[in-house]
Amino acid sequence: MNETVNKSASAAHTRRVAYAVVLVAIGVALAPYTSFPIGIAKINPTQHLINVVGAVVLGPWWAVLVAMVIGIIRNALGVGTLLAFPGGMIGALLAGYMFGWRRKLGMAAAGEIAGTGLIAPVVSALWVAPVFMGKAIPYLALVPSFMASTIAGAFLGILALKLLQRADIVDTEG
């Protein structure tokens, strides 16, 4: 009995790792084509699509890990900025918690939008920009860029999840 439980847990962990790797690959592969400047930030709606999908399929901490790895690779490739870290990771965390709280796709999108559109600009303006980028960026200058990116990406994330559910690839109900 115990061996069956261990195999089941191992299979579930392997599945999560595989999903995380696929999400990172999609996020990195699409970044050069979906990143563009709006205002003073370079936005990437694909990141927010990945955040919503990762939050629902993997949970909050895996979604944060996926966002962090994508941010590292995007920065290494020159298609991202340091603002990608709070923008991606905070939204992913809140999307995962909000989905877990109510088990509704709309709640995952709301968490992504609140985390990326409202909280991440505060962290970016008060900590990331002055400490790591050596410049001052006003909060209100970041909100429009972050909000445009996350609203578009969250909508696409819900659409992607509905398509994946319809194809019986993921289960967003349970």
C-alpha cells in the first residue's frame, strides 16, 4: 500500500515538473515576439498568460518558480528587464492563492491582475528600480504598462485554460 502511495506521489511530482518545464519553454520561446515597450516598461502579456495557467494547474509556489525562471532567462537573453521579477512573481503568487481559495478561473485572473497591476508597481518603484536599476521610476508611471500587460495576459490565460480543459488536457474543476 505504501509503495503505491509513493509511486502516485512521485508521478504527480513528475507531472508538475513536466508542466513547469513546458510553461517555462513557452514563456521563453514567445517572449521575443510578445514583448514590447508601453510607457516606460517593456511588457510581455505571455508572462501573465503563463502565470494564470501555472497558478491553476500547478499552484502558487510552482507558478512563482516558473515566473522566476522565465524572468531570469528573459533577462539573460535581453528581452526582459528587472521589472519582470516583481511583475511576474507577485501576480503568479496571488493568482495561485486566489484560485485555490475559490476554485474559479476568474479568481486566478483577478489575483494576477491585482498582483501584477497594483502591487508589483509598488515593489518595482520603491525597491527594484532604485536598488537594482539605479533609477527612480514613479509608481503611477508603471501602473498603465503593468495593467495593460496583465489584463491582456490574464484574459488569454483563462482562454487557454478553457481550451485545455475542453481538450481534456487539464482539469480546472478539482
